[in-house]
Amino acid sequence: MLMMSDDNAVMKQIVETHAPDGREVDVKPLLHLVEDILKRATLQIDTTSQANAVSADRTGHAGFVPMLDSLSYTIDRISSEIAYKALGGTDGHATTVALFNMLASYSWDTKLVLTLAAFALNYGEFWLLAQISSSNQLAKSIAVLKQLPIILENSGPLKPRFDALNNLIKVVMDVARCVVELKDLPPPYISHEVPALSSTMAHVPAAVYWTVRSVLACAALRLQASLPWDMSLQN
């Protein structure tokens, strides 16, 4: 009962941050791009992610780039907030509330996809440098400046940590796709008055909250892997 009371208090706080201004953002192309980045970063490429990447590229010519122009500042802000708070070991709930306040005017699915895009920006850059730093001097110099280990050459000791991280990222992406697909259900055919659907939609804020919390956990794990090897192995 105490845990239920705490959960209710948390969700009440989260819902109070939600003040959508009515703007509609088609986040599906952005979600496809995020999925492609994360799968390529973790070397989990399949035909689905490649098809999604092609879809995102085609959408870009029809308005995807202008959409990114309008959202890039917000994505950069979220990315900086995640990196700063994760590195400082700030409480996950407090950081999540700060992000939800920053994203107050967006719909629930847009909050989630923008947060994922911010994470993918950092995580993709991290793995890009790790993958090419052994053969590209510019990447190697930047990796040294960022204090990034050459992961692909020293992956053994940290493999269990990155396996856990990759599994968590996969679950996060599964939930994100479900949230976006729920938002995209055609109203003429599926009414929100249907009890099963209305009950499901009522759980969307909690799903988004806990998924964002999971993204922060992923960021914290990634930053731990960026520590010098002796420090990282002690954590």
C-alpha cells in the first residue's frame, strides 16, 4: 500500500507538469532515425532498421529536415541535461521531473521520442568514435579529449555491462514504439470511449515516465563506461 501511495504521488507530480499547447508533431520519422542510430551503435543491424532508415531519409525530403530544425534546440538541451545530471549522479526522479518541465508543452509521445533522440545523439557519437578511433586519427584525438576508452579493443571486462545496457535499450525502444502506435490509432475506427483503449491510454503517462527513467539509467551506464578503465571496473 505504501508503494502504491508513493507511485500515485509520483504520477500526480508528473501529470501536473503536462501542459500541451496543442501542437502536433509527427514523431514516427524521428523514432525511426533514433532506432537506426541505436541499432548501428550496438551493431544490431537488421533489415527492419535498414528499411526504417530509408523511410526516414525519404521523409526528410518531404519535411523531416524542417521538423528537425524546429526541434534541434530542444534535443540539444535535453542531451546536455541528461549528460550533466547523469555524470553528477543526480537522483533519477528529480532529473525526470526537470525534463518533463522542459517538455511540458509537448504530447506524451513527443516527450518520449525527443528524450530518446537526445540520448541517441550522445550514445551514437560515443560508439562512432569508439568504432573508428583505431583507424581515424581525428576520431582518435577527439576520443582522447573526451576521455573515451577504445571500447572495441578492450571490450572484455565491460561486456556484461554493455550487454545489460543493450537489453535495456531494446526494451525502451519496444515501449516507445507502442506509445507512438497508440497515439497513431485512427479515431474514425477506434474510439477512445472503448473501455480497453481508454484504460490503456490512461497508463501512457506512467509508461512514458518510467521509460524516460530507463533512458537516464542507460545514460548513467554509458558514462560509467567512459571513465578511465581502473575507475570503471571498480564501479
